[in-house]
Amino acid sequence: MSLRRQFSQNPPPPLRTGSETEEPLEKASQWARAPHEWITQRVDIVRGFVASDLSDYVMRFSMLLLGAYTLYLAWCESCKADYLAYLAGVGEALLDFVTLTRGSLAGATVAVCLSVWLLTVRWMRRPAPIYLIDFKTYRHCGVDGGDRDSTAGVPASQERFMAESRAALNRFGEPCFTEKSIEFQEKIMKTSGISEMSIFPESILPKSGQNPLGKDAEVLGLSMKGAREEAEAMMCKTVADLLAATGTAAEDIGIVIVNCSLFCPTPSLSAMLVNHFKMRSDCLTYNLGGMGCSAGGISIDLARRLLRGHEQKGSLALVVSTENITQNWYRGNDRGMLLQNTLFRCGAAAILLSNRGSDAGRARFKLLHTVRTHVGKDDLAYNSVIQEEDADGIRGVRLSKAIMQIAGDALKRNITALGPLVLPLKEQLKFFFNMVARTAARGKAGKPVKSLARSLVPLPLFRSLVNFTPDPADQPLPSPKPAARAAGKLSPPRPRPEKPEDPLLKALPPYVPDFTAAFEWICVHTGGRAVIDAMEKNLALPSHYLEPSRLSLYRYGNVSSASIWYELELIAENGNQCGAHRPDGNLPAVPRKLRRGDRVWQIAFGSGFKCNSVVWQCMRGS
């Protein structure tokens, strides 16, 4: 509850600013000795009663009344005989119902009562539906769709970025980057698939007319103050747009969740929003840090768990996903850390969630599933994305060369858990039988089972069921002959040849389910062009399916955890015609918009290493 302190004696002196050198208003000991009167605001009392569960109080009161009445019947001499006869009748009815001996009216009554009770319990324990009322992303006024008030950040061309990189100086007045590092960054920039419209913070690229920061950059721009200004400009503008678009007052929000991986100040970013928008005092705030680009899905999963809690009925949750690069512009020459400079850009997304049934009519999406996968128990996966200092003590984020293999393993685990929730039964059966056939063909279930699998899998009846696709050019390899023996002595040892690939397993690859049968739209985190290409290949998707991801990377760059929301916004605006807004884009044969009932799959990867999926159902088309 918010509390207001009133002094019973003299009124408090006027507040002094932090710049003054006078003594503070009160020392702790003086404050403790002073008499205080604590007054609770009336609005907090009313809000407490409104937030309470009325049905819980009614049920408790009813149980107390029934318990008192039961004691009265049990101990009242005049009613004892009737009470015992009633218990005997109930017992007889239960016995008839269990044994099915007579099927009397009493037994039927017990059956109906039990059914009604079970249905009531099931209905009361059903999970509350989670609705996405609306969401907004930060778009600079220089980017398509950005309004004129969105001026934070600077659209940077590749030429401007490279010029600033060449001019960057460390605190000793020496160039930050060697010529090889400059060439490496320039090469990555040209092949990254990012356009000239992406946004950098002003702390890295000053606006036109301002001088570069030079050797004082770490003090003047790349400081805590600069990072706070970047975070506040992006987040607060996005949240303000969301509240205005939904007609929501800041005091109505009961849960605030902010995720930012690399910037975790004190007070937290969630506290920054509470202070800026003057939210109520009983608002639950959460700040997620260090979780990488997949933290957007984690935030949605956390909001889902909170909104389905017993104490959060009729609540609104605000989720904000962002990243901060002011203090994380790497100023060294380690190639494993230079990638972050060329891929990451500024951005933010704000999402308003609700568990109120009255919001179903205005909601844009309904949350169906969240699936989280964490492979951090493996040391290689844990260290694949890590923030550390290089050999010169300069801090940055290092990306492992094996990150694509690690991401692929995490993806397989994630879709294995997600598949049974979303795939049609036909695709699930194909996946299951393919897995059984491959296990049997490897001989892991014993030689008899292996022989049976080798004889059954090639048959026409089983080919399509287990995804058996032999290559006509492949012929079964002959069995190796036993080693020849010379008269009276063994032949000299020969180097052991590599074991050839089993023709059966080669013609029986792992079955990749058709995810286009489960989702009309897929939003893949824009970690880079290679990530999108790998997802398209591994999931066997049509070329136009990931155009929203490619267009988001082209326009905005890698905006970390907010990327999946930029992609969903592009889908809502352009449908499957996103390829028309990008050079060399792919277009389907039939144009299509986002429709009511469509399912959307958001999937992202992050440090740790994690792969998280969120599935939505569209409530109203675009």
C-alpha cells in the first residue's frame, strides 16, 4: 500500500536538491524518535477489497455454516435418529453406485451429484485465457512507419558507421580499431543484410553537426547516463504509444516485466517505467537481465504464469523487450567480439496482456503455448555467448564459432516438445514412426528388430509412413569378406577403413515435420542472415515464409529480444508480401493477409544457451 506520513507537530522543511551541501532533512535516529501518524489512502483500501476473491470468501463462509449445522444435527437428541438414517441412505446409495447392483434412483442421484461436482471443479480450475490486447514497437521517424515524435537515435549509413569507427579513440587518445578490424567490420556490414535505415544511439553516432566524442567517449557518451537516456527514450516512447492506442491508464497495470540483457542498472528499468508513468504502488515489477535475445519469450511466459495465478484475476500485464548498446559498443580488436558492433541496433517493443474475459473482444491475439528449452548444462553451450574482457581488458560479448551447431541442437529439443502441442496428428505419426524406424535400423533394439526393420521399411506400405526416400544410384554395399590367412601365419595388419554410411539410414533421414501445417506465420529471431537461412533450411520452409524476418533484419538490424515483435508488426501490415519491400525478396503466388484464427509461431535463441517458442492465435485480422 502507498503510505503518506504526516507530522503531528511542526511541518517538514522544504525539500533540498542533491546538489546542495547542507545537512539532510533528518537523520535516521531523529526520524525514529519523531512522532508519526500513518494514514492509509482510501483508494488503496477500496482497491484491496476489489482485488480480493469474493467467491473464496463465500465458499469459506458457506463451509463454516454447514459445519456448524452438522454439529447441531450430530448432537441434537431430537434429530439424531434422522441424521443417522440420512447417513445410512447415503451409504446405501454409494454402495449401489459402486457395485452397480440395483441402479436405484438414489444411485442415479449420487452419480449425477458426483458428475456435477467434478465438472464444477474442472471449470473452476481451468486456466485463465491470456489475451494480447495490442503491442507497439519503437520506429524512428526516419524509418518506414515511424511518427515524427520518434527522434531518439540516429539512422546510420554504413559509410557513417565506418567513419565513426575509424575516428574512435580510447582514453589514451589512440585509435580503438586496427586497420584489420576496420576491414573486418566493413566486410560484415556489407554482407549482413542490414540496410541504411537501422538505428544507433546518439552516444555512439552523434547527430549531424556535433563533434565526435573522441578519447572522452567513455566518460561523455558511453556512460551510465548515456545508457539510461537511450533506455528511457526507447522504452517510454513505446509504452506511451501502447497506452494511448489501447486507451489504458498507467494505474490500471498490475504487472510490469522488462527484459534487457546487457544493461541492468539500479534502480531497475522496470522501476524507471513505474516512476515515469506514475504507476500504482502495488504493481508487481520484474526485471530480467542476462538472458540474451530469447528473453522476449521468457517475459511472455513469466507474464502467463503470473496472470494465471489465483491472486491476479482481472489484471493487466505490461511486457517491455529492449536492448541497450551504449555501454556495450566493443572498442577492441577481438574478431569474436566485433560481430556485435555490426549486427546489433536500437529498438524496443511494448506488449499489453490481459486475463480479463471482457478484453476478448478487443484483443488482437490469444496466447496458446510457451515452450522453453535450456541446454546450459553443456559447457560449450553455456560459453557460446558470453560477456567478458578480451586480452586487453576491454569488455564485450564473444560469440562462439560453434554457435550455429548449438542453436541447432537447442532448436531440435524445442520443436520436439512443441510438436505434440501444435502439429496435426498425421505429422506427429510420421515423426514417431520415422524415429522408431531409425532406432530399429541402427540396431539399438537388437539384431532381430534391426533385421525386421530392414525388411519392412523398403516396402511400399511403409515408405511414406517412415519417410523412406532411397536414391536410385545407391546400391547396398556387399558384406565385408573375412581377412585372408597365409599358410601357418596371419596376414599383416592393414589400416582399418572408415565405416561406410549405412544405405538404409542414408535413405531414411530424420523426418522434419511440416510446420506450415501448424502455423500460417513464423517469426524467427533476426540474429543474422545465417540464422534465418539455417532455420529455413532445417525446417524445410517455403522461401517466402521467413520474409518477415528478413525484412525486419533489413530495416532494423538485430534488435535482440524485440525482433520477434517487429516481425509480427510487419506481418500485420504487409501479410505475406514482405518480400516486396526488400531487394531480392521472395513473394508467394497468392497474396494473403493476417486473418482471424491464424496461428503465429515466435521463436528466438539466447545466451545460456536457450531456445524459446511462443504460439499465438489471431483474434482479428489486419
